[in-house]
Amino acid sequence: MEPIDISLIDWSRAQFALTAMYHWLFVPLTLGLGLIMCIMESIYVRTGKELWKSTTRFWMKLFGVNFAMGVATGIILEFEFGTNWSNYSWFVGDIFGAPLAVEGIVAFFLEATFIALMFFGWEKLGKGTHLLSTWMTVLGATFSAWWILVANSWMQYPVGMDFNPETARCEMTSFAAVALSPVAVTKFLHTVTSSWVLGAVFVVGVSAWYLLRGRHMEFAHRSIRVAAFFGLAAALLTAATGHQSGVDIARHQPMKLAAAEGLYEGGQGVGLIGLGFLKPGINWANPEQDPFLWKLEIPCGLSILATNTMEGFVPGIKNILEGGYVGEDGLPELSIEKKMEMGGRAIEALAAAQGGKDASAAHALRENFTYFGYGYLKEPSDLIPPVATTFYSFRVMVILGGYFIALFAGLLLVGRRLDRWKPVLLAVLLSIPLAYIASEAGWLVAEVGRQPWAIQNLLPNCAAVSKLPVGSVQTTFWIFAVLFTTLLVAELCIMTRAIADGPEKECA
């Protein structure tokens, strides 16, 4: 394999990260706001009160603007697999393409069909039929998220596949194993419930703005009550699914967990860092000192998170690099150097098997294929992800998750007295950007924490990237940066104008 220009990998990753981060600004609000407006329209159909119809139509208008922006960025994101990561697409396209195809053919067409009825059918459809179209639109968006997250989860935990040495491609052996992977189920539940939290924070934040301005008071109080109930339930579900996600990461991506905790040397009864500050410039392959400037630790917390027991063993970065500890299969884990050696054998055996030079090559390939991806690594330290980014992103996500639980519970306790407390209303309004920060931080943990892998243990970024001129990737990076920023500014302008105009007169 010819050496790949490191700057090409970095710019390709940067372009994909840029697109994904912008796309993820729109998706959570679509999922969260969509379900809230379904609940509000259900209340309207049940009670017949025009106030609830007007309330639903207001939030539906904001949903529509956000939905359109999400579609625009999502299409570009999927095309980048073929342009910037063509080796990846060739290697696993038979597997990775299947959930994306289902998402496009089934889920996207479902929401695209019913969204027109939802927006333009208020005066043409009966109440029940229109409510059905609203629920089907949101179900389609959620179903779309399911298949996208199935594809992403497979990159984190590849299952249901076999490698064909004749074509040098991975082939699907079980669609059910891919679609119903326990990692995919947990990731879907955690991601979608966290999106519900963001949608709820958005609704209570905008409603708080109306209370601060003394406008649309009844509309604001009712919206806050619905969103606070919904948001509290969603936040608690997010915490529960987050715990299961931690268990999955400990089993299948121990290096990600070690990076998220800044854990160099593991052990039994390992504490969970509640708050902490890392020393800058730490060499995580061999820190030679305590990597923390300061930390507040919950005793045995990480062992409980990872193993559901207080004395469970959690490996640190050093343990993973050196091996020797007992893994999930009950056998001693190999060192990274040994895995790299076996991965190199697998790569050599693949070349021999394709060239017909060695009859035993197929056997050697099967024997060493588990560590195929490690053969592309240059040093064991290549396996260590950016620890500081992963560590701080995890803390931001968890701390803000706890804040949102307290926020929704407080709003329900205060009730209609909320409009008397201007500082609290301002805090609720300012919680909107915090929800986006928490959401993006979660994706940073998931994606930065699994580096250097494009597919966990199977294909690193250096072997997945397209062989392109670096200048081409740099040029398109800046084009996309300008395009996505323009879309974001356009959305903010349209939505703030709609919010300033307020809901229909029935809500005044």
C-alpha cells in the first residue's frame, strides 16, 4: 500500500466532520419538535379547542423550515462517502449501502409523501386524517434516523458480515444482525431521546421569550407545560440509554471509554471523573506523570458504568496498548503490537491469495483477519484518539444532561408563576444554545473517540480515504463551509422572523 499524505486524511476528515456537524444542527430539532407538535395536535383533535390548532401550526411552521435545511445538508453528507472515502465505500459498500438504501427508498419517501398533506391539508382533510399525516411525517423522520444510525453503529461495531478475498470486499451475511445490532438499538434510543430533549428545550426557550415580552401568554404557558412534561421524560430516558451506551462502549470500544475518562492505567473499582482538568501537552502513550491538574472523582463510578459492578475491571490506555488483561471472551487480550503483526500477515495473505502465489494464503487470511485493520497502523500510539477532545466533550454532554432534567422539573413545579421571574425566563431562553452544545458534544464523543477507525478494528482512516489531490479537498471544504454557514444564517433569519411575528391570532 502506497503511503497516504497525512494532510489528505486530515482534510478529508475535516470536510466530513464539517458536513456532519452542520447536518446535526438540524436533525435533532426535526425529531424533537416533530413529536411535540404531534402531541399538541392530538390534544387539539381530542379537545377541539382552536388554541391548540394554532399552537400546533406555529411549531409546525418552524419544523418545516428546519426540515428543509436538514435534507439539504444530509444529501451532501451521503455523497461524501463516494467522493472522499471511496476505498471505504468499495470495501464495505455491500453492507453500509443497505441501510442507507432503505432509508432513502422507504423512510424518506414516507415523510416526503405525508409532509405535503400535513402542511397543506388543514382545510382539506378531516381532523383525524390530518393528525395521521402529521404522525406519519414524524414517524418517517424517526424511521430515517433509525437507518442512518444503523449504518453508523455498524461502523462502531461491525457484525453480520464476512470477507470475500476474491473481491477484497466485505459482504453481508445477515441483514437482521446489522439492522438489530444491540449497539444500533442503544445508539438509536440514546440519540433520538436526546433529540427530543433538544426539541423540548427549544420550545420552552422560545415560549420563555414570549413571556419576557408579555406576548401570547396563554400560548406560551401551554407550550411550556407540554414541552416540560415531554422533555423531562425524554431527559430521563436519555440518561438511562446513556448508561447502556457506556456498557456497549466498554465492551466493544474500550479505548474510546479510556479516552473519555482520561484513564491511562485501569484496574478494578475505577472511579468516574465528575469534573477534572487535564494537563496540556500530555503524551498519552507514556505520560510519565499524573495527567490531571485537578479532578473530582466518584468512587467506583466507572466500573459501575462499564460493568454494572463496583469491582469490575476497566482497562486504561496503557492496558489496551500492552494487552494481557482478560477480555470479554474470557481470554487474555493481545498487545497492540501483536495485533499489528497479525494484521500485517492478513494484508500480506490477501495480496498472495489474490495473486494466486500461495495456496495457504486463504487460511492465513482467515486466521488473522480479526486484526486486519491493525496492519495499516504505523505505531501502537496511533490507536489513541484525541483524549482531551473526547474527555471534555463527555463531561459537557453529561453535565448539561443533568441540567436539563433539573430545568424541566423546575418548570413543572413553578407552573404559571414562571412569568413573574424574569431572570429564570432569561435562563430558560439561554438554554437553547446549551442544548445544541450538548448534542454536538455527544457526537464528538462518538466519532472522535473511535479514531483512528473508519470501521472499528477493521479499517482505519488511512486505508479508507480516496486518493485525491489535497488541494481539491481543501477547496471543497471551504465551499461547503460557506454554503452551510449561509444555510444556517438563512434558517436563523427565517425562524427568528417567524418567532417575532408570533403564532396566529387565536394564541394572542
